[in-house]
Amino acid sequence: MLVERLQTIFTERAGKNPAYSLRSFARSLEIDSSTLSAILRRKRPVSIKTARHLLDRLGVTEIEEQRNYLLGSLIEVSRKNTPEYHEMAIEQAEMISAWQHFALLAALDLSNFRPTVRTLSHRLGIPFALTSECVQRLATLGLVKIEDAGKVKKIEKNYATPNQVPSEKLRQGHRQFMEMAVVAMEKVPMHRRSISGMTMAINSSRLKEAQERVQKFGRELTEFLEQGQRDSVYRLNLQLFPLDNTTP
């Protein structure tokens, strides 16, 4: 919203005065011209601090109008910082629904680790034959490639299975991870895990937005945990489900 307002004002001023330049516009806003250029070309998101400064220079003083512009800037920054995920076709996702495939994909991002079928098998505790079978399946789908000396390399960074698509195979895969979470609750020390939950009475009309927020949170947490040296493979499970028998 704010970027569109800036673009409109600049166009109007330049239309009235052919000599009016971007540098002139930047001076009136008390902002660096290169920064303003990047903002107008959407090459740079507008931080809340910068948005407040620009709104002040534009003379936007009405509280509700300011709030709308600031909210728009916050959403744009959030979208800019959210990592891009490539959604698999349902046929692909079903072929690799077993937990081992996703664990292998994650292990390929470990730091200071040379991934081969043998080292992956040892690191994840998956039998060598099964690891080899899973890697070949991932390669057939174009998700990884096997290089010289048997090194396995991921083709793309982030993958996501189709959302809200009914599939028994995908349910089986999620069930596997949930069963593994139960084992982890019993066997993994508390400082290496986080298992918690909340029970609530809800407005079910907001479930769709809640699902979107859960997905967004998971991706943001993934980006946070991937920063720096990657020394472990983890799984995040989030469960939200009804406890009563009503279906609104």
C-alpha cells in the first residue's frame, strides 16, 4: 500500500514538472535516493521505522490510515523474509511419504558432513539397503542427484507436500512421525526436545487462517534453526484437532 502511494505521488509530481526527479522526491522525503529507488522498484522491503518516517514526511497523520499503511509494510516484510517452498505434486509426495525420505533430504543440509548412502545410513540409523532404495527413489523424482564417488546432493532447498489434499499414504507418513514423537517423549532428554500442547474452546470459522498461521510459523522456525552450523536432523510436529464430536 505505501509503495503504491509513493509511486502515485512521484508520478503526479513528475507529470506536473518534467524536471522533477527521483532525487528531488528523495530530498522531499529526507531519504537516500538509492534507498527510495529500491523501495519503488520493490527491491527492498519497507521497514516499520522507514514507513513511519515516510508517512510523517507525506503528512499522513490520521491514526487509522497510518495503521493500515504500517500493517501493509509489516505484511510485505514478512513475505519477503519467508523462505520459498516448492510444493510437490501429490504423486511425488505419495512416492516418498515414508519418514526416511524426508529425514534423508534434511540430512543433506548438515554442515561438515559428506553425504553418501553409507554415511546417511549411519547418521540416521536407517538400514543401508533401505537408505539406498530411498536415495534412488529421490533421484528418480529429480529431488536429489548422485555425483561422483557416490556423494548425494539435493537439487532444491525447500519442499512441501500438498496441503489439504486427502491421501492415505500421506496420512501414513504423518502417523509415522507422530509415533516417533511418542518414542522421543519417553527416550530423548528434555533439553533436546520440546513437547507441549494447549486445549481451548475455539471459533471454528477461523480454522483456515489458523492452519495458514501454523504453516507460516513452521517455515519461519525452520529458517531460524537452519542458521549457522547444522549439526542435527530434527522433526517439528504440530497437531491441532477437535476433541468433541461436533462438526460445525
